Amino acid sequence: MTKADIVNEVAKATGMEKIAVQNVVESFMDSVKDSLSKDKNVYLRGFGSFIVKKRAKKTARNISRNTTLVIPEHFIPAFKPAKVFMTKVKNNVK
């Protein structure tokens, strides 16, 4: 499902115009990105959490050049689904 599909589904379900729904969806995504970039998690009860995970420093290998390089610790965004969400997906996907 793409962002356009989400906009179409929400517009159909609510009766709102697609332009308004698209603005709401994009504002939501901007809010999530802004919060995560400020190291603040986003919790949506019944849906899940957008969180920031810390990746530890590690040594990696470049096989083609036979060298090692150090990857410094860094942060990545992640999504952790709620239990209700997980249960629904487990029971409906075949």
C-alpha cells in the first residue's frame, strides 16, 4: 500500500477531499520524523510505537578489498507494533 492508496482509503471512509487528507497524512509523517529526530518516541495506543534505537559501534569487513572498517554508534528509527496489531495480522494473513 502506498501513501496515495492510504489517502484514497481515508478520503473514501471519511468523505473528506483527497487534498485535505493528503495534507493530514503528510503532516502526520512530518510530525513523526520531527519527533524522532529530536529523540522523542511516538506512541499510538492500539497501533504501535515509532522509536529511536541505538546501534552500537562495530567492526565490519569489506570483503572485496579485504579491509576492516569501524562503524561508529548511530541511531535508527524503528517501529514496534502493538500487541492488538500483531494479533490481528497473525490471525488474518495467510
